[in-house]
Amino acid sequence: MPKKPPEIVAAVDLGSNSFHMIVCSLTEGNLQTLDRLKEMVRLASGLDKRNYLDAKTQERALGCLERFGQRIRNFPPESVRIVGTSTLRTAKNSQQFLDKAEKALNHPIHVISGIEEARLIYQGVAHSLGSNANLRLVMDIGGGSTEYIIGSGDTPRVKESLRMGCVQASNAFFKDGKLSKSAFTQATLFAEQRLEPVQIQFQRSNWDEAIGASGSLRSIAKVLEAKNWSNNGITREGLEQLVAHINQYTHVDELNLPDLDPERLPVFPGGVAIVYATFKSLGIEQMTVSDGALREGLIYDLLGRLYDDDIRSATVQALAERYHVDNSHAARIKQTISHILSQLGESFFGDNHEHVVQFLNWAADLHEIGHDIAHSQYHKHSAYVIENGDFAGFSRQDQILLSTIVKSHRRKFSVSRFTELPAPWDVDALKLTIILRLSVLLHRNRQEHELPDFKIALVKTKIRLQFPDHWLAQAALTRADLIQEADYLRAAGFKLEFA
């Protein structure tokens, strides 16, 4: 947590249809919106059949981010959150794009899972609507995915992300803007098929009110109200009239919907088909539309991090409980980590120090969760769960980083695992894994007694441990473990000395 929260914060959502940015002033925890920017980039349209993002789309997207970057590139790192969603989850060459995009914005971009996207969307909606005890169904249509959440107040209870979006559906069923009744029927059936496995969970009987939260849903509501087909958001009856209207024409240019943003027209039919299928499948009669969405959720999530209420810490504690972690043992390891870090000093990890402490403590809490699966090779099971689970608050990069540290905390130490991590973690994660390895090793006997006041120095590839006189002579097993650890580290190019 920074000593003094920043005065201005920003969030950027790299969606599959549009890129959004919100900039807010922050005074004593209160937010005021200063700026909103949105550009329709249609990132999902740039995916080819092999799921590679084409150069032309990348160029268009980077042009937008250069403009966004002019506004936020000099903001402090802790004051900005930027996430990528469905298309950047799918694209096989997304890292190539992200490298260029991060240079344009001068801030890191985190790709989030569909379930994490759903959680953040719900937060954005909940904060925009205020406190409400009702069970809400929240729906958000993106360019490449659609999220459904049931929650009450600011707590999401059921979350789902389906791989269908307005860009994807429009490209698949209404290519080049061509319309037909059979195409709309096929698009609706496609959405109904995607909804089928979650239909019972999200049925009308499980919630009190339905809320839409995306550009597609806002556009549909605007069109329905302008045509007098609905006077309160989106209704089932109004949708039926809109579908009948669309099915009269052979091309989107003929639709004559003056209240629809012309930029949205090419992806409008796909969005309507998904909403129509949702209303039919879930038994929805009426849906109001919220201004809050993913970017607002990101801002409130960022506030949690700034004011020491990081959802990631709560997620780690819940996982530790679920996998029956020995909390006393984890606490002893964290105490030793703290002892080591205090000796190395904050300058050892530079600007990354705050994050290093966080990730080391989370790794200490989670390094043994694999025991619940199997004792043999438990560190690999721990790493697999961490990398592949749906962890609230964590991006894919966060999870891969944490997984890499945990997988490397014992036995063979492979430097090659760290080279794929983004800077500065490609260097820092290696060093902090060594700190975790030594902390775990010194507590292998799992006993309550305190360790002696040992000294540590870590300079480049040389690690030196200094224990009080005669202590190692009386701790034969620890000495044997350190000899074995020196062999593991030597194979990775590090030299461990102890006395």
C-alpha cells in the first residue's frame, strides 16, 4: 500500500469491441469522474481462423492506445489498472501485441479470465446502483464474450462467462452486414446453445431484477425507447418488435435506426440475437440498463488495493482454508521471509518491493495446497491449481507468476521457467523464489521453536548465510538440507555458502 494514495486514478478496459478509459480524482477515498474516453476498435474482428490477431487490427488498436497514453503515461504505476479481456485471452499472438501496447500506455496490461471479468463488471454495476438487498442478474455483452452474474449488494454469488459476443456473432452470422431471417434464427440458436449449460442457474426464479451493463445493451434500450417499443429499458415485447424489424431487411444499412451510433451498426444484429436468446432462455421479461461496467469495477478494485483491502489477499486466505493449509507453518515461513527482506533492504527490489512482499507472502500461504491432492510432487499440484484456478482479483499474469514461484520452491531449480515472465519479474521472481526456498528449508522440521538470528547476503549469483557459532553443528539435518540446496542452486548458476 502506498504511503499516500494518488490524487488521480485511471482504469482502461481493452475490450473485444471497444477500448474504454476512465480517469477519476481521488480525495479521502471519494471518487469524482474527470474524463471518459471510448473508441470502437473491434479487436475481435482481427482474429483469423487460427486465432492470430492481424496486423491491421493491431495497428488500429495501438493508434487508440497512443491517444489514451497521452493522458495517463505519466501517472504513478499504482494509480492505473489496465486489463485485456476475451480477444486477448484467445489470440495466440497476444503477447506480441501486449508488448507494443504497454509501450504506448507506459503501464502494464493484465489479461483477466472471463470469471474475473464477471466479478469486476458486477462491482462496477453494484457501485453505480448503490446498496440493494435484491438479488440481481447482471448481463454484459462484450465483443467476444458475454458475462452473467447473480449477486446482492456488492457481493457476486454466481458468475459465468460464455464465449459469445456481439462482434463474434455478427461476423459469424451477419458477415459484411447481410441480414436474413434464417441468419437471425441461427444466431439466436447459437446463443441458446451457449446458454444451455447455465440456463438453470440463471433462471428467472433465482433473482429479483435484471440489469444490463454494456454498450450493446445500452444501444438496444435506446433504440427500443426511441421507437416507443419500450419505455423502461429492454422488454421482451420490445425485443420481439426489434427482431421483427431486423428480419424485414437484407442489410444493416437499411435498418433506419437514427438513435443507433453508426459505429455500432455492424455489430448490432449479433448483440440483439444474444439478448433475444438470453431473454428467451432465462425467462426475462424486463431489464434495466446500468452506466457502471468493467472500467468502473476496475476503479473500485484499484481503491481496494490502495486502501489495504486487496481482494487478492482474501482470495488467498479462502484458498488456504479450502485446501487445509497449516497456517501456523505458513506464518513461521512468512516471519523468516520478513527477516530476510529486512536484511536485504527495500532497495534490493527497487520500485517492485511492495509487490515482492505481497507475492512472497501469498506463495508462503499457498505453496502446500497441493498436499490436498497428493503428497508426492505436491509443489507441482500446488502450481497447477494456482495457474489454472479462477482466483478473484488475480490476472493471468499474476497467477502464472505465483505458480512459477510455488513450482520452483523445492527440489530442482530451473532458471528457464523465469525467462518468459514479464519484466521486472523475469529477474525479481528468481531472487524471491530463492528467498522462499531458504525460508521453507529452514522450517522443514515444522517445529514451533524460533530460528536463531541468522544473517544473509545475496549479491548477484552468490548467497551467503551466517548462523550463530555452533548452531549448525547442533542442527545436523538443517546442515544436510543446506548442502543439498547448494547442489540444486549450483545447477542453476547460484553459489550458496553457509557457516
